[in-house]
Amino acid sequence: MLTASRQHLNLADDLLVYLVAVVTITVLGGFWPAVLAAVAASLLLNWYFTEPLHTFTIQQPRELLACCCS
């Protein structure tokens, strides 16, 4: 759903959606599912929403902080 609306959203919007998902998993699942969800969210943000797409390389230094601290 987020990749289809990628043209209309920026990285901060995508980050907030993933953050809501991680918080929801934390409330429902506890600590270890939350850790797994946070790592997965960080990797998925990097893969799908940071340039160059579909790599784990980050082109903009400011996006490194957003992906790692999500």
C-alpha cells in the first residue's frame, strides 16, 4: 500500500506508518516481537523508500538517522 503511494508521501510519512505498526506490535506482543518488528521496519524502510531503491545503500546521510532510529 505504501509503495503504491510513494509519489505522494515522503520518508517521514512512511516512517510514521511503520512506527504505528511497531507500537501496535509492542502493545499486543511484548518485547521480543517489538524488537523484531523494529528491525524489520528499519530494513523495509531502507529497501523500499530510500534512494537508491531496492538496495541497502543509503544515498542521503539524513536518511540514515531516520532508518536506524525508527
